[in-house]
Amino acid sequence: MDVHHLRTLRELRDRGSVTAVAEALHLSPSAVSQQLAALQRSFEVPLTEPRGRVLGLTAAGERLADAGGEVLAAMARAEQSVAGYLRARGEPVTVTAFHSAALAWFPALIERSLADPEGPQVRCRDEDVSIEEFVRLAADHDVVIAHRPPVSRPWPEHRVRVTPVIEEPIDLALHRDHPLAGQQTVELADLAGETWLAAHEGFALEPLIVQALAASAGRPIEITHRVNEFNVVAAIIARTRTIGLLPRYTGLPSALRSELVLRPIRDLPITRHIDVLARPEAMARAGTRAVISRIVEIAQLQSGAR
């Protein structure tokens, strides 16, 4: 049975003729007759019978029209429930982010959630994944904070909706006593012979060093250490002469800011896109959209303040 066919049967019971039903439902009389015929095929007993020049309901048809009314009422309640869910701002919204964005933005995001008990309540989780895995995370979370280099393929917008957050510069991280720390910018020629720390193979910042930097320098870059977690990267650089790349706004832990300096590489500007990914059905929720707006606001305020 099709719910539209049940509605047509009920309208026939209430309006008294196929013509009246057609006018009410904005259908042709033949379309109404086809719907009634399709419904009849589901039952062994007749649902309608001729009554002079009009079509009326049999006793079985009357019973089915009554039951159909209950079905239509249940469908309306279900639609209203879904509509209410989509409009509700207080429903939990799950958010996942890569480590540095989680460190930079989760505290403020959670703080705002707690301060607004009527608004969306966030459920936060960090994830350490390669670029290709961020889209997959949208299957398990309402909001995914993701990053990618500008030279990478755009996010597949047939699978997720994309909200740009910021374009974050990637700087060279140095110990404060490193000879290059006194310069406001560094050049590729300054980096010859340095010991490099980079992300794992396949993660976002790794190809920035191996491909872009090495190609521009005209010689291979020696990567001695492989670390993904920026807190660990910063801690190593803070204690050694190792150098590496850190995001300008999200990569430097506050506890180590006095030990490290960040310097742009003048002849090789490096950035990354930070975006929010969400499936279309998640974006339909008012709570999800509110959380995404908060993330963008927090990110832009923090990046503008530094």
C-alpha cells in the first residue's frame, strides 16, 4: 500500500466523487482512478462500487478509509517530529577534529555549549587521520573539522557540505636560541644542513616538506624524526636544534610559547585549508549549523588575535 493511495481513498469517502477528489488533490480524474485501482490490487474484496453516476466506498473501503486516516495522522506526527528535531537547537551535536584544532578550539566550543543550556550541546572527540580519511569521519560525526594543503584535491561536495573556516599559514618552528630565531623571516638557503622533524608519511604536513620544500631548495631534505602530534613536535624543538613546521594559529602549545619562535619561509609560503565537513542530513539540523557557526567564529577570533 502507498500512503498517497490511502489519502485518495479517504478523500473519495469524504468528497463523494472522483472529480471532487481530483480537484482537491490537483490531479486529473484518470490519475485518481489509477491510484484507486493500484490500491484495489492489494485487496481481494472490492473497496469501491458504482452508485449511479459516481463512485462510492464499500463497507471494506469504509474500514480502510478509517484506518487510512489513522495512518495519515501517524505520518503527520512523524513529519512533525522530524521537523521539530531539525529545528531543535538543544539536541547533541557530535564534533570531531584533528589534534591541533581540537587543542585550539575545543575548550572554547565546550565552554560556549555549557554557557548556553538551551543551545546545541557538543560531544567532542579528536581523531588523528590522514587527509583521505576526513570525509569518512562524516559518517560517524555530525561535524568534522578537517585540513588539507591547497594543492590537494577539493573535498567531494557530492558527499559532504563544506564550510571554509580559515586558511592557516604554516611556519618554520625554531628553538628561541637557534641562530635563525633572530630573523623575522627565513629563506630556503638558510636551512641547508638542518635536522628536520616531519609528520608521518601520508599526513598533511609531510608532503609540504618532502615535496614543496625539497623541490624549491633543489636538494633532498633529511627528515630524521616522524611525529604527528604537534605538542610532541613543539616539545622536541623546544629542547633541541631540530626544526620543523607548525601551524601558526593551532600548532603551538601555550606552555611552550616562551621556548619556541615561528618564522615564515619567505621564498616558500605554505598554508593549509581548515574546513568543516558535514553530511547534507546533518546540515539540515539547526543545532549542527549553530555549532559550525561557533567553530568559525572561535577560529577567526583566535587567528585574528595572534
